[in-house]
Amino acid sequence: MNAMTTTTTTTTATAATVLDASGVTMRFGGLTAVRGVDLTVREGEIVGLIGPNGAGKTTFFNCLTGLYVPTEGQVSYKGTVLPPKPHLVTKAGIARTFQNIRLFSNMTVLENVLVGRHTRTKEGLWSALLRGPGFKKAEAASRERAMELLEFVGLADKAEHLARNLPYGEQRKLEIARALASDPGLLLLDEPTAGMNQNETRTTEELVFAIRDKGIAVLVIEHDMKFIFNLCDRVAVLVQGEKLVEGTSEVVQGDERVVAAYLGEPFEGAPGAAEAAEVEAAEAHAETAGAAAEPETSTEATDDTATDETPEDEAPEAPADEAPADTPDTTPETSSDDADSTKKEGDSK
């Protein structure tokens, strides 16, 4: 953990660690989106992850769930390092929802939840094709479990509706039910209340508490501060890809650096400040060097034709008050043509 991070322990510590992310760094070319982030989630906890837009929250989620392979660091679930494959992460016991709802819109509500059961069924291709007694038994058990989850989130009466016909708030619930269908020990929620009204947000809060009461740990990203501070046992703040502070809601709300980060104000030791200073110095140096190397007359030849047709050694012959540099027809070459033309006119007369 780097020097700029403040951590406050909030639990007495008997609960086992479910998630342990250590030194997670994610680079995309020259851009470091997440830098050395450490985070743990224990059994029975609800942990929040907040930060301004572009802080790296969703990138960090993608590293936890195998969508991205971290450039550095590792992610462990219940003491086992996770393979960088989303389906294997789900099979291990971590499920997630997405910032943008990703449902199978042309499938029914029940079918969407059944899709989430795929890591918990043992029936293979031949069993599905032959549809023997074992397959039918497994299918009946999956349907029963899916209906239990729909009842849990309040969508049992809409099991046969197409997912696309559900209101927005209910689509969010369906996505949570599908994630729960894999029987996870840790649920990751990416902005579960985005776009919801106050009543829908309150319903989602109660649902998350009910999930925790079932023994499932929860890690949630959210921009609604009232929601997050009412919900979470601990909150971690990401700023420019680094963890700034972690602690109780009271500790985080009282940290001046968090307030400054959300208001866009700089603070001492802000992550990325050194890099920004280096970039500014490099740009200033390049600008100064360019100005020193640029000739004073460089701005006079703005027209490509004038630059191509006017030899540099003849340019001084054109009087400054009669031959603007951006007017190509007054160059020495053009002037000689005019002289020949004048002579011909005199001869003709």
C-alpha cells in the first residue's frame, strides 16, 4: 500500500477474507488506468468503491472478474489465485452485474436467470441432446432455483415476460437475479442504481441488504453517495487509478482529499501530480525550443504556392510595402513576366 493511502479497520476481525486484491495494476499502452490497488472483502461485508469519473473503478472490476488480465498484482478468492478467464472466475464463486445492462432481450425473464445457472449444472452436450432422465432432473432443479431467485427479487409474476419489456428498474433486478443464479460467495455490483428514481434506489438498497443476509459478500461501485454511505461497512476511494483512502463512511466523508477530488481541486500529494508536472515541463520545453528554432519570416509564407514558386535568395528584392509575402503574383519571377508583357504591348502600339 502506498504512502498516500489511509486505511481504517472497521471490523473486529474474525470473518474470513473472501476477496484479496494485491497490488493490482492495469496499463493500456502508456496509460496506467489502475495503479497498485490493494483491497480485501470479508464474509458478510458490503464494501463500496467510489471515485470521480475516470478514476478506474470499472477497470478494477474487470481485473477482478477476469475480463482484463492485470499488468501487475494478483486477485485471490478464498485464498486461491483466480485464473484470468471470466467463466472460471464465475465458477470459482464471483458474480457481477454491469454498468450497462446486459440481458438477453429476446429471451424471457426465466430464461435469463437459467443462463446464469450454467456453471452449476453438470449435464453436458450429449445429455442435453438425448434429454434423458438425468437432464430432465437437472433442468427441473434449475427452473426451481431460478423461480426462487425471481421470487427473491420480486419478479416471479413476470417469469414468462420478455426481458426487453421490463421497466428499467426491473431489468436491473433481473440482472442481479441472473448473477445470483451462479450461487456466488461474492457479488460485484457496477452502479446498480444508475438511472433509478428515489423509490427504486431504496428498493435496491433493501435488496442488497437481503443479499448480504444470505451470506453473500458484496462489492459495489456507485456514484450516489447517500446510497453508498447508508449501505456499506467500508468504503474505498479511487482517484486517478490509485486508492486514496479506505475506511468507514464517516472517515471517508470527513477526508478533505476526497472532497477535493470530487470537486476537481488539487491537494497535496494528489496521485498523478508528479506526472502532470513532468508533462507540463516537457511541453513548455518543446514550445521554447520550437520558438527559438523558428525563423522570423516563417509566418510570412502561409500559402503553399508562394513557398514553392518564390526562391529564397530572390525574396529580399520584393519591396515590403508593395509585395506582401502572402501574394504570390508580386514575386520577382512574376515581376519579370509583367515587364515582358508591357514591352510587347508597347511594340504593338
